[in-house]
Amino acid sequence: MIDFLLGATTTANMVLALIFLRFYRRVRDRFFLYFTAAFALESVSQLCIWAFGPYIEHGVTVFVIRLVAYSLILLAILDKNLPKGSGRRE
């Protein structure tokens, strides 16, 4: 049952990565590229759990992969919402 759920979440993350990649190719916005990378990394972390067993989930490898993935999501949100340029408009 665990293998089935890991496969389902891995597949869902890869599908989401491909959807965001399609959006990126259409509009060329970095926001979608960051999300593509984040969901691809999340699927890699699920594959690591499947390949090496559930005990690795509490290890450093999966933690670092997930930290990078969630940091990319945060970076995408900040990049989209923070003002561009540091100069004043006159």
C-alpha cells in the first residue's frame, strides 16, 4: 500500500511539473519555471523514499531536497510580488 501511495504522489508531482513547464513555455514567466523545478524535486524526494525505504525520510537527503523545493516555491512568490529595481521613479 505504501508503494502505491508513493507512486501516486510521485506521479502527481511529475504531472504538476509538466503542467507548470507547459505554462512556462507559453508565457515565459520565471514563476512557472520555479514551480516546475520545485515539483520535480519533490518527486525526486518521493523516489528516494521509495528506493531506499521509509527510514530515509527522516534523513538529511530527503530533508535537503524538500528544503530546496519549498525554498524555490517561496522564491517564486517573492520574485513575483516584490517590486523590480531599486531606483526611484521620477
